[in-house]
Amino acid sequence: MPKTRPQCGLILENSKGEVILQERDNNPDIPYPGCLGTFGGEIDAGETPEQSIVREIWEELRYRLQDFQYFGNFPFEGYDIHMFRKVDIHIRLEDLIVREGERAVCVPERDITTNRYRFAFNCQQILAEYFKKLRHPQ
């Protein structure tokens, strides 16, 4: 079912420069089953994108998101995805409580543009741009 409201997502980077992504449920009734994407979701009516990402990350990971930055707006299939970023040098997978999706996965930059993983929605393009702009500025 197509999304009708804007979405939000978080690029969460650890001390090794890996991004922590959600492996989506392997349910054939959802878009991109079993693929990797960012944690986040639909922005509720009356919420700002910033309020939404804090709520979504708490709901999905039990992680208190603070001191994050807006990364950009990435349109996809007729709706907007508001992306945020956070570098947390202390974060570890074992400290996260994944409440949505199969699990959290740490993905290094080198694997973003390879065929090692299947990515959901426009996640691969967003991450490639993230590393290009923020890690390797021209």
C-alpha cells in the first residue's frame, strides 16, 4: 500500500563508521521484505519531522535520540522522506532493543554500493549520498 504521509528515517552511525540499519521483516505482505532500510516511519498528523523521528526511534529501538541533525529530504514514489543523522561513538547493537523488523545490522560504507545487501525503498541512494557528502566532501 503506498504511503500517504511523509516519512522520516535515521542514519545512525557508530564509532567504526558503520551505519545501523533495520533488516525488515521477511513478510511478503510488506514492501521490500527482508531488505535493509533505515529505522523510522510515518510522520503522524500534527507532528514535525523532528518529533516523529524521536518517537519512531524510541518505538523501534528503545534508543533516546538526542543531538541529531537534519540531513535532507529525499522524495520517493510520490512522498517525502525526511532524513536525519546521528553519530554515536558509544552505541552498540547489543544495547538496542529492536522492536520492529527482524534485527539491526551494522553496514560499513564499502558495502553500500555493492550487491552484498538488498536495500528497501531509496535507502541505498540516500546512504551513498550521505557518505559522499559528509564523509568525503569535495
